[in-house]
Amino acid sequence: MLASLLPIVAAASLIADQASEQAGPVDALFWFITGVSAIMTVVIFASICFFAYKYRRRTAVHATQIEGSNKLELTWSILPFLVMLVMFGWGADLFYKAQNPPTNAMEVFVTGKQWMWKVQYPDGSREIDALHVPVGTPVKLTMASEDVIHSFSVPAFRIRHDVIPGHYDSVWFTPNKPGKYHLFCTEYCGNQHAGMTGWVYVMEPREYANWASGGGGQGTLAEQGQALFQQFGCATCHLLDQQGRCPILRGIYNKPVQLDDGRTVIADDAYLRESILDPNAKIVAGFQPDVMPHFKGQVTEENVIQLIAYIKSLSPSTPASQQGGGQPTPPTPSRAARAASQANAAKPGQAVPR
Amino acid sequence: MATLTHGAPEIAASEVNYLNVEHGWKSWLFTTDHKRIAVLYIVSITLMFFVGGFMAVLFRINLLEPEGIFAAETYNRLFSMHGIIMVFFFLVPSIPATLANFLIPIMVGAKDLAFPRINLLSWYLYVIGAFLTMYAVIRGGVDTGWTFYTPYSSTYSNSYVLAAAFGVFVAGFSSILTGLNFIVTVHKMRAPGMSWSRLPLFVWSNYATGLIQVLGTPVLAITLLLLAFERIAHVGIFDPNIGGDPILFQHLFWFYSHPAVYIMILPGMGVISEIVSCFSRKRVFGYNFVAFSSMAIAVLSFVVWGHHLFVTGQSVYTAIAFSFLSMVVAVPSAIKVFNWTATMYKGSVSFDTPMLYAFGFIGLFTIGGLTGLHLASLSTDVAMHGTYFVVAHFHYVMVGGMVMAFMGGLHFWWPKITGRMYPEAWSKFAALIVFIGFNLTFFPQFILGYLGMPRRYHAYPPEFQALNVLSTAGASILGIGYVIPMIYLIWSLKNGPKAGPNPWGAAGLEWQIPSPPTTFNFDETPIVTEEAYNYGPLEEVIG
């Protein structure tokens, strides 16, 4: 029975796909640790087998009592530790460098919900359990959960990040090989956890531009947010150009905000999300608490993402230009336009299954 | 060794020992004899082992087909209950509550543990906890995984979370009391001459385990109580919708549960030190280093929990610190492996069944430990987290390590516990089957994890099927490997050849008293004049 399985095993691919800039360096470390482990395992197995054979029990040959050896103990404590320090430093270095996405990263919003991945693009189009990205462009995902903890994992990219309810998580990658790759939820999230899977489609820029231009119809993410802004009556108090009962939102994105308790916070995605869902958590200096109704349970995480996109669009510059890195980009970049500019630099793309 | 066994002097049938001194169920249920309580524990944890193992067989069957065979709901409850039962009702008490309960008083030269009644109480707490958890199973099970992660467990799960968690809560106290008893016994009950540097390494490792049990388990109890508060009274502790923080649960849970994985391996390491020394007829190489490595593991185990949270978005500097500390804790484990290997050097090595399990332990624990490095290093953990790589890693340590050590220790001390020998050929055959079955089950899971297959999936992409089928085939072999000893050990109770006091020619106080021992172990308090593992030539001991 076992012998009949061997060809199946041989046929199955036993080498994991590498499809992002991150995958190669992570695999190099993985194989370094695996190689060192294999050597250690062989050394220990070989010593045991050798000793077991050489010193097997024979009559008239007695064991020689040995107390131990401090020299040996220090050797086999310090040497492995030094090798482990290399593993630690290497892994920490890669991890540290992978913390912040490049400033020119394309932003996509992902909401995890029992049991699906909802994807929103800045141009307003949406998908479920599928993510389309152009090859060669860094992609930053801003992720939220509607319910329990999920974990966004694309094995071929060697990336993974938990999506924890209550705040935004983010992860980024630069896909470098066109194709179709598994997207898994890797934090147990209930009954259909195993069904919370999807595909990431990495496309040639030209192909991607075609795909991106086909979507939409509901306006950009910011326009959708603007509609919600009207619908929920936000505009009654958050006036655009003059002081109302609530702060002016024009131009605040990623700017410092003075709070009534003296602290200063940056009006980033996390702050805006909290202020929508739980307005009393942080009160801007000069304003009263309990003016704004809280929207927790009233709006979905996807709605919050749309509202934030709208608020972002009210600010003339993006974080990228503020930080001085990368070139200024419009607040709500069109995916099609961005991909098209990528395509100019790339050779004609090959067909990618959608 | 069989010839030695037959050569051992016959014990007079009239001789009274702890097993035949009293009869009837009351004499067992109200006993305060540490040896009888150990036997009660052996029976209880063996039952739970086979319940948990049966669940593993069922969900391995489910994984034969990519789309799964059972409903997702069934599968989720099976793996959750498997984890809860195996961790809290088998692995944690496995060696401490059975072999150590039986042996620690004898090894230190005492008549019993420091608190015999508390020892019995700990067994009752274990049984109550087990019943509560089995109640949850019978009512329909729990589907949170053994980790009970919030807010799924506190708000969303529709299964019997409270009953299962309460069972674990109660069993936790059993574990605390056992640890407490060991610590006090080792401190206060050592016979004259039994200095700390003469303690068998099995005592050292269980002493270290006791410290973790006493210091860590209360945190688990608190965590489960908070979980219950939130689930029953909707007090916002972990669920962000009512003001809680789900990551707080993970910090609290792993503050116990990472040290707990050392509760689940340190006693096994102690068993291996005894076995390797006995069957090499040598003092353990580097006794001091092996003893202190147990203590180092106990201390360090409390500062590595954050490596379970590398992908939760904890601060990057916190993650780096935990990664470093996780590397540090690997050093004392490595020290032990090297010393066991060196103990065989210039020894007189025999291949009795306990030694075969010890070989299995060293090999499998080495693989389990080294693959821990992939998970301690940050960027490789990000790639492997939540996949079958992790499942394979901890099964190599927990099953390849601890269960191998438990089986080895059970065979090693079986003649002492029961007064009978087991059939040698069958036991060697079973040890081989366990080793083969184990590797066939869990090695493919390393590859599955490396290829990206997530754990806790009742269905999976078809390209993973071949490796899953291989793993299930291995699991069925492994299952047979565990059933065979169950049969011949029970058979040996009546039919096994009688074992003398010292069938292995082993050093150590437990081998200087009759098999089975009398109720109070020693007629007179022994006076210890030599170091542990004082092995001379075999003939002198056997006589």
C-alpha cells in the first residue's frame, strides 16, 4: 500500500512556490536553518549509532566511568548558541525590514468576516475571496475584521498577518511572478474556517490595467465614502469650510490633532476609524463630547474604509509626499492609471487566468 | 535481559506489598499511598489517552479526502477535543502524576510524598476535571481549539466552551497540587546523605516541572475565569466590541501555556537520563549540567511566550526580544541531548525496550527541537506560523519526545510497579512500530507546512492530498503501536514472569527495595553514601 503511494508523492510538487520579493530571502534563511538542523541531526544520529555499536554490551568489557568534561560542555553550549545567534539576527533583520511598506505602495483594503475575504480597491471596485495585483508593484493591505481573529496568509509570498477585530492591521508584499496563488485564513475562525480561502492573481501590468479598467461603476472608494457621509448626516456638523459643531475634516488626514486632554495624535487611519466608531474615545481640543452618535454596529468595516477614503480625499497631499519619499500621487489614485504607467515600462504581458 | 530476570530471586508469595496489603475499591479510592495514587493516575490518563487518540484517528480519516469526509463542525470539534484532552488530561499529568508520583518519594528515600492526602485530592480534582470535559464532549463538544482564542471562544462559538474550560480549570488545580507536593518533598523529605547533588536527574527534572506547575498554572486558571466572565456576563475583557482586547487573552494564555510545554517535556527528559544511564551502565555524563539545564529551562520557559504572537502585530522590538530568548532556551535542551549521547561513550550499551524508546526520544526530540529554531527565528516563523509545520514540530516534541519517554519509563519501571516483566519480544516489536508509525504520521506534516497547508482545516486544496494520505497511513500504524503495549502490559499483570527487586541491575534507591514495594517503601530510612548512577560492573550488582 505504501509503495503505491510513492509515485504520487514524487509527482506532487515538493518545492514551495516563490512569488514575491520577500520569498527568496526568507527561503534562504529557511534553508540555512534546515541545513544546520540536518547536519546536527546527522551528527547526533551517527554518534548514537556509533556508540551503540562500538560500546554494545559484551561480557568481560565494562563501562569506563567518566564524570564529564567542562570543556566539552562549554563547547557544545557556546558553539550552537553562536550559530543560533546568526539565525536570530538574520530572521530579525528580515522581519525588521519588512515592517514598513515602501511609500509608493499601492493600497488595497481587506475585511475579514466569517468566512470570507472582502477586498476593496481605491477606485471603488470590490471583490470577494480574490485579490488582483500587478507584478512588480509593492502592495500594502490595510485589514480589518468584522468579527473574530482571522489571519491573512499567502504562502507563495511568505507573508502572514493576523487580522484582529478592533483595529487595523497591515501587511505588504511585492509580487514578482505572475500567476494564481492560494490565499488562506490561518487563524482558526469557526465552522467554515477551511472555506475562508481565495486566490491572489498576480498579473502583468498591461493585463492588470485591462482588468482594472473593467471594474467600477459605483464610483471610487472616496466617492462611495462621500455618499455615506451625506447619508449618515455627517456633513451637518462636519462642515467642509467653516467651523461647525464638529471639527473640519478638510486637510486633517495624517496631520497632528490637538486633544482636549493635552495629547497630540496623528489623524491616521486608526484614529479616524476609532473616531467614527467611538467618537468619545478621543475629543479634539475645543469640542464637546457626546455631540456625535457612535457608529459602532451601525456601519460595517467596509463602510469605515469608504468614509476614511473620503476624508483622505479632502487632504491635498498624501503621506508619501509628506515624508519626502516617492513622488506625490493624487489622493485616490486610479488603479487603472497606476497600472498603465507601470505597463509603459514593462514589456507586453502574458495572459493570466482571472 | 530476559535471562537476568529469570535469574532474579523469587519473592515469597506471602510477602506483603502495596498492591496486596488491602483489597476492595475503598482501599483504592481512599488510599493515601503515593504508589496506589500513581496507579489510579496511570489508569485514568491511559483512558484519556485512548479517547484523545481515537479522535485523532477520526480526524486523520477525514483528511484522506481533500474536501473532507465529515462535516466541518464535526472535524473542528474532533481536533479541539483531541488537543484539550491530550494536553491537559494526558501530557501535563503524564509522567509527573504517574511515574514521578510513584518514584520521587522512593528516589529521595522517603515513605511517601510530603502531603499524601493532598496527593489523593489532586487525583480527585483530575477526575472531576476529566468528567466535566467529557460532559462537554458528550453534549456535543467544543470547537475552539485547545487554545480557546478570544473573541471566538468568548462570544462567537456555539459549542460547550464553558464546560470544557471549567474541566481544564479544575484539572489545573490537580497539576498545581502535584507540583507543590514534589517541591516540598524534594526540599524536606530527602533521606540522610541524599544531598542535592546526589538526586537522580529524574527528581531534578520533576522538581523543575513542579516549579512551573505552581507558578504558571494559576495564570491559566485566571485566564479561563476571565473567559468565563466574558462569556457568561458579557464583561468586556477580550472582545473588542464590548471594550476588550483579544490579544490580552493570547498573552495570558501563553504565559502559562508556553511554560506548560516544558511541563510536558522536562519529566520526559528526566526519564531518559535514568534509562540512558542504566542501559549504558554509566553515570550520566555532565550530571551538573544536565541538572542545571532543567532549572534553566524552567526559568527561561517563562520569558518566551511572545513567540506565539509574532504575527499579531506586537511591537517589533518585543518580537525581536522574544525571538532572542526563544533561541536562548534551546541551549539547555541541546546540552541534554549532547550529554545523553556522551553518556553512551565507553559505556556498556544494551538494547532493552526502555533503551529503544530512549533512542527514539533522543532522535525525535532532536528533530522537534531543531525545527523549533525555524519558529523562533522571526521571518521564518511568519512564513510557517499557523501551518502544519508547527503541528509537526510540537508533535515531534510532545509525542516523539514525551510519549516516547512515558512509554520508555513505563517499561523501565513496570517490574517495580507491578512486580512482573512484560514480554520482551512484543515490547521491542511495539517500540519499532511506534517509531515507524510516528515518523510516517508527522514527517509529511513538515513538508505540508512548508508548502503552506494551514492547520485546523477540515478541507484542503487537492495538491496536498498525497502527503495527507501518507500521514493518515502513518497514524493507523502509530495507533497499532500504542494498542500492542496496552494488551501485553495488561496480560503481564497475571502472566508476566516475576521480576526481582532489580531486574536491570540498576543503581538508585528504588531498585534496592522489593518489587512491588511495600506500603512505606523502606523498612528503615536509608542512608545514602554515594552519588547517583554509581554503576559498577554488571555482575557485582546482579550477584
